[in-house]
Amino acid sequence: MVSSEIDDEFCLQRRRLPPARELLALLTRATAAEFIN
């Protein structure tokens, strides 16, 4: 994923204002994917 795409996705997430636990789940999933790959 290109960093600009990550920034765009982050902006979309912020605009929707998801619950903190949802963001934490996304972060955890992304981190786990990094370790697996």
C-alpha cells in the first residue's frame, strides 16, 4: 500500500469517527499482518 493511500484511508476513518476500539482492532490486525508477512 502506498503511504498516500494510507493517509487517505486514515482521513476517511477520521471523518466517520469510528469507536477507538475499532481503530485499535484495525491497528492490531495490521500489526499482526506485518509480523506474519
